[in-house]
Amino acid sequence: MNIRDLGRVSIRWKLTLLIVTISTVSLLLASIAFITTDRINAQKTAGNNLATMAEIIAANSSAALLFRDARAAQETLGFLKAQQHIQAAAIYSMDNTVFASYRKPGIAIQLPESNIQTENILFWGNYVELFTHINYEGEQIGIVYLRSNMKAIHDRLVWFLVIVAAVLLVSVLITFVLSARLQRIITDPLLRLSAIARQVRTEKNYSLRVSGENEDELGNLITDFNAMLDEIQARDNELMEHRSMLEERVMQRTSELEIANARLATSKEQAEAVARRMEYHAHHDALTGLPNRVLLNDRITAELAHARRQHGMVALLFLDLDRFKIINDSLGHAVGDQLLRVISRRLANCIREEDTVARLGGDEFMVLLPRISGSSDAGRIARKVIDCLLDPVSCNGNELHITTSVGISIYPHDGTDAETLIKHADISMYRAKELGRNKAVYFTAEMNAGSRKQLAMETNLRQAIARNQLRLLYQPKVDISRNTIVGVEALLRWVHPTMGIISPLDFIPVAEDSGLIAPIGEWVLNTAFAQLKQWHKSGFTDLTMAINLCSAQLSRPGFEGVVAKALQAADIEARMAELEITENVAMENLEPAIVTLEKLKRLGVTIAMDDFGTGYSSLGYLRRLPVDVVKIDQSFVREIPDSHEDVLIAQAIIAMAQSLRLSLVVEGVENVRQLNFFRQQGCNIVQGFLFGKPVEADEMLRVLSARSAPGTVNLVK
Amino acid sequence: MQPPGRNTLMRSPLAGAQCMPRLMLALLLLLLSIAATGTADEAQHTEYRIKTAFLYNFSRFVVWPEEKLQGRSEFSLCTLGNTLFGEQLDTLTGKTVHSKTLVVKHFDKPEDTLDCQLVFIGQSDELGETLWILKQLPVLTVSDAAAFTEKGGMIQLTVVDNKIRFRINIDAARTAGLTISSKLLSLAISVTGAR
């Protein structure tokens, strides 16, 4: 088993293996040291014994040597018979001849030459040889030779090895048994932890806890783990609570909506679906599924037309991926195509629902931002788009970092037709590349002109308040079931001495950007409420006043205080005031808007959703906004009942408002056919030229007086 | 002159040649006698070289009474009368025995040897008288004369199986105050005298 395989072995076995290995190795080392020492000692002892024996022989044979008595010398060797380990012995005289010799019976050994002058002990593989001088009175008279086998030492070694092996085996077994128990001290808590963690993962049961009373690091781990589970469980519970609450609400609303939807499902629509699909392919890019240049041009044209009518703004973002060509060339078209698809998906997810992202071809994309409230919106969205593409993209194992250069052109500042706007967006995109890529750049020359214009307007606007150039016009809101004017909507106009009447759509963004919105807003509130008070005094006590709010007002902290103060100043009951917001105003800063609207609602004022259907028509958001009234935008009303589509939309909005128990106001009712349609739908509160254009306060009073007089003309035929 | 040990040590070349024809015999006799003379001389030389070593070694295995050696600087190894050592004994001169310097001396009269520590007694008719003179003196008496120990000599050299051996009369030594090492005793062919 190699070390890598050990990785798969459980920690329990690893610990056991570790302990057993360490103990075995240490025991082995100790045994080797012991045996080696013992062998050295045994050899020394054997050598000493042999030397002693040789000395005895030398002492006993000296006389025999001196007197050349070989027989006597032979006798001195006689005692060696009792020494089993002596294989041979010899006495040499000084003339190097064997004087006497002994060989153990049954062993054939050649006696060595005795020309060895030195005393010596030689350890060979399995025998020892010893040469000792025989001296008499300091004079060497001969040499004793002894040869002994190493059997005793070998036997001893074998015996030790057997003992060591036995001890090793026993100790490994004991170590194994002990470590198998001891390792549990560490592994048991770990295994418990692991088992619970796995159970939590598989069962998603966060109420599980690991038991354990260790006070070491493992104990801390378990405590921390449990604490983590506590936290997760608490969050999980909270989440579940929230979710079930939400689900309950959604279920309720869904069922209500289903009723409404049932009315919408017509067979005609199903037939149209096929045609629509065919049309889809003609208008979408095959690779990414995004709208293609054809569809984009259509949409731009449509949005420009809409913006022209509404005096709105439209922005075009021209996107070009930085260095895409390098990726395409080095990694191949397949990777390039995959990258384009990923980028397309991200772009589509990144932008608002009403925006259009189209692929122009290659790595060029165009984002159409209709109905923006200021050029800063376009920059913000451009920045967001750039950020959306910043995360690296994995394509076939490559981590691709994509940056984008964006050029921005804005209608009406940078052009009034699609072609010019696209051209200018393209030019500014190239400027972004020049400035170092990964940037968004406004169309420069036009932008300068734009800001000059804004500056001029800002100066004028300041003077407008002082010079009393702001006017409020009032448009009646009629309850057609009772044929009475139930309220008026205050509409702000700027009457410029030379430029004429300027729409709030043009100057409110400037006011918002410059901070002039606060005084203007307060002026509107005070003026409108003061006017309402006058009308109340004139006897029209049930009349309500609707006032439009802009997003800067909504996001202003303490705005509800401003409203309360204005109500108080004019001595108007809060329920008589209706504050209108457009969807886009609410969406622009949703969270603070919700907070402010809720505070306003607590004051008692009514909150109305203006231009409903034109913005980010998400029911989810609508639910979150504390709205009492929905106003159907006049753009849907205009072609009713001729446009089947508009009829369907209007019906859907009406059904929805009924489901959500919201009051409904129809705006822009201009003819009787429209009026009859909405009457049939059960919509009673209407507003529009049919009932009166926005008029000055004096004129309004006349209208009111005429209305309230008996025998007035019934406008409904 | 034929030494007594000659016949025992070496068989005469003439012994097995009696049945040979006269002329041949005479010729052979002449040749062999020349050869035998050379061989005999060499054998004799070897024998006495060994005996020289024996004499020296005897002195080392015998302990003289300490008072008798005290004050002396020399250890006298003497020969009495005619011996066949020739010059060989002189090789021992200068050796050390019992911390004394060994000197070799030759005497003809027994009374001259009283001061010796070891006397090798040659062939002599006056053996009995000599031994009587030296008796009770700390003088180790050695000889290769036959029945030397029986006559009161201490160590008698003899030849057995072509090897030089010795007999010891331990009583004689003891009477003279000499102690003979047991090692020496164990090598003797016989040790006579009461133990």
C-alpha cells in the first residue's frame, strides 16, 4: 500500500497504523541495539575465555616445550576434549613446527602456519582463532593456537532473535488492541461530528446536534458546530416562516388572478401564437436568441415615437467586447460562440424588463433603454451592464475575463432618429475603447451641449419660482355613476415668458438634479391644498386633490413631514389628499419609496399609482407598494374599444385591481365610446378631456359650480 | 674413543654387514666409515646442543635456597671431568638464571665444584666419591651416566626413543635443600625417592 492509498483509509485506521508503526519501529531499533551490544559483549567474552584457556595451555606447556616433551605438551591439550566449542588447538615451537596439536573428533581442520609472530584474535564467520605466545621467564618459547566455533554466540543470537520476534509480535498485538481503543478518544467525536454533518446535509434537518463532553479542541469544534447549526436552524425557521407567509399571499392572489386570466384566454390568441413564433425567428439572432438589428430598429423607432409623444428620454448603449477577436482567434469559434451565448444571457438578465438587448453581429451588442428619466440613468445602467460581464466566464475549461466598452447616446440630446443615435453610440463606444476599455462613455459633443442646455434651464427654473412663472392647472375626476366631480388632479406647468409652456417632463428632471425639486414640490403642495381649501369653503366639501410626486421627493427623508405641514397649513384633512406616483418613480428607489409611502399612508392620504401599465408592471412590486388607487394610463385608453389588444390589457388591469381590491381611475377618456366601455367594465371614476381639460383654478370653480347646479347636461349618452 | 651414548643413539653401520664378501666389505667399510663418522659427529653435536638447553632449563626449574644465592652475582654452571659438550656450553654464558648471570666453568676435581650451583658430571670412575662430596650441598647434580640417580645423583639424562629424557631423584635434591618444580617432575621419566 503506498502513501497515496492511505488517504482513502479512515482516520481510525490511520491513527492505529501510526501508533503501531511507531511502536514497532522503536522496538525494532531497541532490539537491534540490544542484539548488537550483546553480540559485541558475547564476542568479547568468548575472546576472553579463549585467551584464558590459551594462557592455561601456555603455562602448562612451557616446561614441556622447554624440555621438548611433545607427549607432555599433548597432555596439556587433553582438557580441551571437555570444551565442546574448541575445534582445534596447537602448540608451536619456536622453529615453527607443530609441537602438539588437538582436533575435535570428527572435524577435519588444517592447522595454520605458525609464522604469526603477533598475538592475535581473529573472528571469522563462524569460528574464532586465537594466537598466544608461550613465554617462560619473559622469553617466548612457543605459540598456542586455539580455534573455537561461534556456535554459542550464534545460538544466543538465534535465541535473541526468536525472543525479539515474539516480543515484537506480542507488542504489536497489544499496541494494536490498545491503539484501537485509544484512538477512539480522538476519532469518536470526529465520527459523531461527521455522521451528524452528513445527516444534516442529506436530511436538511438542522435540528440535529452532536453530543460530546470533550473539553479539548474537539469539544470546541463540536460546540462551534452545534452553535452553527443553531444559527442555521434559526435562519431556516425564519426563512420558512417568511416563505410560507409569502406563499400563502401569492396563492391567494394567484387564485384571484386566475379568474381574471380565464377571461383573457381566447382562441384568437392561440392562433396568433404560431404566427408570432415565425415572426420571432425573423427578428432574432440565431446564435444568442437576442433580438437582431431588424427588431432593434423597430423597437428604437417605436420607443422614439413614444418618447416624442411623451417628451421622454431614450438611451442607446453600444457594447463591444474588449479583445474578443483574440479569444476567437486563439481558442476557436466554438469557444467564441459559447462565450457570446453566455454574455447574451447575462446581458438579458442584467437589464430592466422594458429594455431591449440586441446583437448587432460579431461581438457588438446594443441595449435600448426606453423611458429613462435622465441621462444619469443611462450611465448607471451602462455601469451595471459592465459589472454584469465582469465575472469570469468558464468556456471549455478556460477562465475568460471579459470587459466591455460602452458608448451611450441619448434621445433627444444626441439625436432624434435611430440612425443618428446608433451612430453616436458607436462613436462614443470607440471613445470608451480609446480611454482604456471597460468603460462607459457618453456621446461627448452632444453631452456638452446637453449640459449647457440643462444649466440654462436650471437658472431659469430658479427664477421661475421667484417670478411666479409656475402654475397649477386642475383637471376634474368624475364619478360617472353619480355624475359628480369627486376630485381634481393638480398639474404643474411652467409658463415661460419666451419659451411658452414647458412640460414637467422637461423641467422636473432638471429640478431633481439641481435640488430645486424641494421648493417646487412644497410650492405645489401648499398651492394645491390652499386651493382645495378655498373650494371646500365654496361648498365643494367632498372634493379631493390629487398631486403628482417625483422620485426625488419620495426619496427625501422626512417628506411625510412636508406633506403633513402643508395639510396643516391649509387645514385640509389628509383623506382629501391623493398623492400620485408613477411606477417608474416608485421603482427607481423602491425601498425608500415604500418606506415614505407607508408613512404617508399613515397620515391618512391616499396613494395612487399613476400611468399604470406603462412601467415595470410587476404585480409582485405592486403588492409591496401601499397603493390604494390604480390609474390606467391614457395610452391604453386611447384606442379603446378599437384596439383589441388595448381592450384586453384594460380588462386585465381592471380584473387585477378588483382582485387586489384597489380603486381604479381611468385616465385620458376622450370620447363616449371609451366611456361606455369602462362603464361596462364597472369603472366609475374617470378623467379626461371628455370631462374637462386641465384648467386654471378660477375656471375650475366655474366647472364645479356648473356641475353641482341641478339639471346639468348628462355627458353620458 | 667411543662415547657410551653413541651405540644407543645410533646403530653402528657395520652391524648388518657381516655376510658380505670381504673385498666388497672392506670397500664398503671404508666408504661408510667416512660417511658414518660425519653423521655420527653431527648427531653427537645435536645431542649435546639439546643437553646444553636442558642444563640451562633445569637451572630455571629448580629453586636454590635463597641464602645460598644471596650476595652472589653469578650462577655457576660447571662441568666435571670429561664431557662431550665441547664449546657448546659456552653459549649459555651471560644468560640470566634466577637474576644471576650464568657462567660456565670446567673442573676436573670434585672438590673444585663446591661453589657451583649446577654440576654436570662427566664419565668418571670417581662418581660415587664426587656425589658423596657434593651431598648436602645446594648443588644440582646432573649426568648422563647410567644409574646416576640410583647412585645419589639428582637428574640423570637418558635417551628414550631417540629423545632425550631425564630421571629425577627427588630425595637427593631435597637433601641438598633444592626444590624441583612440579612441572619438571611431571616431565621426568621417573622420580625416585620418597615423596
